[in-house]
Amino acid sequence: NAGVTQTPKFRVLKTGQSMTLLCAQDMNHEYMYWYRQDPGMGLRLIHYSVGEGTTAKGEVPDGYNVSRLKKQNFLLGLESAAPSQTSVYFCASSYCRQGCEQYFGPGTRLTVT
Amino acid sequence: DQQVKQNSPSLSVQEGRISILNCDYTNSMFDYFLWYKKYPAEGPTFLISISSIKDKNEDGRFTVFLNKSAKHLSLHIVPSQPGDSAVYFCAAIDPNDYKLSFGAGTTVTVRA
């Protein structure tokens, strides 16, 4: 049981390049989330999904797109990376929305130069 | 505008003593609160939670206290151990959208 996994662990992009971050969970969770963590700001929600085929915007969605084609996978895309997207990205999943914890992946450290 | 605030970015405590972490929130609709612990190069892991209908929840060395009138919660770790050295995040859920709002985190260092 691997829990929540994220690939890649590290990535350096040049401004304007695109990339996709992959999140996978093997806990059969309905709900999945993408966060970014920046110094002094905690974790901020980018996008989330309440089930296969559904996505919704979070607190800071601009510059990102997501897809949830399979229940176990949640992809985060950057179409044209900007230095402001330099951050650590965390994926999380949960089995319910209210009153249950989210399980986090180990994170992806992204640097945009 | 951050709705969950952890005003102490760091805390240093001697092994065996009590660690007290504080968290304030502004959204009176929050009805569920969680604490997460994070080690370097790892994702946050769930530690303890409390519903807004309670004022205290205890799990081993960890106790969370909620004061709804003051919009304040705290996490007590007794006794503190070296393995408790980590970043601790306070988080809250708004039942209107079920999203988690996180504080900025408090870095705890337990000294031997």
C-alpha cells in the first residue's frame, strides 16, 4: 500500500515551458487535491476533485489545469511556467469531505528560472 | 487574506517539557479543525483533530483545545520528544465548501 505518490520529485523548468505533475493514490479515495506550499504562507489549494471526471478551482488556480480521468490519478498541468510558480507542490486525497483527514504525498519541488 | 493564522513561526522547547502551539482563525463558519505535522522533504501527516462541538480532544501525548468564542485553538505536546521536531500546521474546514484552510506553520525544535 503506497498511499499517495507524486512524480517527479524535483524539476527545473525554464519560463514558458510546460509540464505535468502526476499524483496517484491506491486507497480508493474519491477526493483529491493539489496544493502549493510557499514560505510563510502554509499550503494553498490550487484545484481539487470530488470524483472521477470532475475538477474544481481552489484558492489559487490561475496558470494551472487539472484532469481526473481515472479515480486513482490526479494530474496538475502548467501550460506556460512562470517564476511565480516556483514552489513545492503537494497532492492529497481523502475518503470523505467533512470530518476526515487528507493524506498527502511527499511533494514535488519545482523551480522555474 | 489568511483565515487561519499561526503567529509564532518557531518554538524551541527542552526535551520532556510541554510544547504549546497556538492557532487563531477568523471564519466563524469553520466547524472542524486539524493539526498536521511535517518533516523536511516529506508531505504533511495528520496528527489530531477536533470538531467544533467539542473543546478538547486527546490522543496520547497530544491534546488539542478549542475556544470557539476566542476563535483560538492550541496543540499541547507532553512530554516533548526529539522526534517531535517538525513543522506543525493548523487547518480548518468550512462546511460550505469543505476546503481545508491552512496556517503558515510553526517550526518546533526539541532540544536534548
